[in-house]
Amino acid sequence: MPAAPLRLGLAGLGTVGIGVVKIVQAEADLIAARAGRAVTITAVSARDRTRNRDADLSSYAWEADPVRLARREDIDVLVEVMGGHDGPARAATEAAIASGKDVVTANKALLAHHGQALAVAAEGVGRVIRFEAAVAGGIPAIKALTEGLAGNRIKRVMGVMNGTCNYILTRMQSAGLPYDQVFEEARQLGYLEADPNLDVGGIDAGHKLSLLAAIAFGTQVSFGAVELEGIGSVSIDDIRLAEDMGYRIKLLGIAQMTGRGLEQRMTPCLVPADSPIGQLQGGTNMVVLEGDSVGQIVLRGAGAGMGPTASAVMADVIDLARGFRVPTFGQPAASLALPQAARSATPAPYYLRMTLIDKPGALAKIATCLGEAGISIDQMRQYGHQGANAPVLIVTHKAAPSDIAHATGRFAATGVLVGQPVAIRIEEV
């Protein structure tokens, strides 16, 4: 006797939700063959029932309230693709768990803020939360960590995890355009969230990094401990000077466990232009995983969009249809340790850009500040004068972030600095 269909309740009919509908409808036979049972949609929920969504929804029951959808007896899995870390998304997810249903979600903000509590609640009633689509769109980064690399002790997680930021930075580099102009271009193209700071402030990417770190290092999600710095301060001058030296600027996330605790940072960095991350163009994402046995694994692909994100949702749905179940964060939520947060102290070379008053001894005073902080200079370049001012670029040898902060903090007292210095970490990826 064939297995009963797996019945979905779909909360959210935006880009991703409609993508899920289209895959379920177009690939029904393929999904059934691979899952060993049919996958169907029973009911859907969204704010506006009258909106034209370019999909046939006539055979699905409609619920205006996603919580009512989550509690329906004729669904087995809630697929939550509404977004938002509180409000309807959280309420519907909690209702589904309380009703004994599994949850598949694309909502990185929800899990970054409430993942531990939700995982404990789900596993307490024998349910699971799957969230492949919440991190890096169509890239199977979660599966790689929870399944393919389960036998590895993870040393480092790294990547470019926000396609909008990567689009802005690569567009600035390729077209020679300033940040404000490319930001407005991205807005007009619809690449930015309703709150653009979620993208350009690094928050969206920080959510994703915190989820990967929790799986990689067996800890509770700790988004609040992620060091966040967006791309708003990256100037076209920095883009050009970095390129002149063989580097590209990327919003790069890095998580690693150290003797002091868990370091998590999402900040602009210089990376070698010929490296895989340096070559990453447009809205593409890349996740790099480093294990003690496997070495370095590089995953590259579309980080957003209807098809890629819906593909990741369906990967989780098909696993549930097959009966394959794994704890939300790769091991029982009750066993996840509360991490000791550690600010980055790993030494690295730094790119320093500043404008000095053009007078004798100005550069020597800056070099003295660096020397007194224990920082040595690897490269130094002085570019064309700007009136009475002289733009200067310095690349240091490896230095601790605290030493860089100490040295740049003392620059102002020299009396030769014009404006604020720029300091960007260089990652040898």
C-alpha cells in the first residue's frame, strides 16, 4: 500500500512561497519518486487573498491567519516563508510545534533570535525544524554541516552570505561608481530589503553566520555576540586602492572557536583578488567550511531568489517525506552549550588609509604610533597630493585587532591627520 502523501501548510505567498508552489505542482512525479510518497499542499496563508501571484492556488484551502493554518489537522508540515523574527512567523511556528507538526522555514531572523527555544520545544515533542533555505539560498550549507561533515571537528566557517552587499561592492569595483549611487541602483532593482540596513548593515548575513556557527561548534545560537559592521563606510577610494594592490573588498563572515571562546564577525575585509571569494561576482554567495579531516570545502551558488530558495525549502520537505530526521542544529538542542563570546583577537594584516597634512615628519609620526603599538609596516604608498594634503596607504604585517585600534586611536594626537583613518582587515582566504 503506498504511503500517505505528506501534506504541507504554506504560510507566506511571496517570492519564495510561490516558488514552492511551482515546484510542488511542476515536479510532483519526480518528488514522489525520490521521496517514496507524494507531497501535496493542503492550505495556504497570506495577508492579501486578492493579489495576482502568477500561480494556480484554487485547489488549496485559504487561511487568513497563519496560526490557524498551523493548527489545521489536515497538514503534517508547516512551511513558514513569511519572514520576521516575531509576530505571525513566530506565533505560527510555535503553534505548529504545539500541534505536533514539523516546520520547514526560510526565516533566518526567527532562528537567529529564537532558535534555541524553538528547537527545544520542537524536540521536546518529537518534532524537528529544518531551515536549509535560511542560509545562503540554494547552497546546501546546512546539509553539508549536519550530514556530509558530521564526522569532522569544524575549525572555521567563512563566507559571503548576502548577495545584495556583494552586488554593491562588485558593482562599485567594476563600474567605478560610488557607494551612494550603487546603493540607489540596488534599491531601484528591488535588491534591498524594506529595511535596507538588514542588508548593508550586515544584519541579514550576521543571522546566517550565527546559525552556521551553532551547528559547526555545537553551541546555542548567539546572534547578539556577532561583531557586525556593514558596508556603508566602504568608499570608492578603498575599492580602487585595494584593487591596485591585488585585493577585493567583501562583506565577509568568519566564525571560529578559540581558546578564549567563540569568535563571530561579519565585517568588510580585503581578500586576494584571485582567491575564490575574491572572484565572487554579483549576488552570488559562497560558504567555506574547514574540517579537521576533510580540509577546506567551498560551496558557491545563488544566495537568493525564487528558484534557489524554494529549491532549498523542498530539499527539507523531501527529507521529511522520506522519514529522514535530524535535530534542528545537528545535535539535540538540550546538549548545545551556551558559548563564551570572544571578540576577534586573531592577528591579521591590515589596510590603513588616511590623509595627512603635507609637511615634513608627518608620516614619521604615524609610523611611530604604529611602532609603539608593536605594529610593523609591510607596504606604504603615497598617492597624488590633494592641495595641502597627502593621501597615504599603509599595509601592516599581522597585528592584533586591539593593537590596530590602539594605534589608530593615537593618530589624532599627532596633529598631522586630516579626517578619520580607515582600517580594514586583510584575510588570506
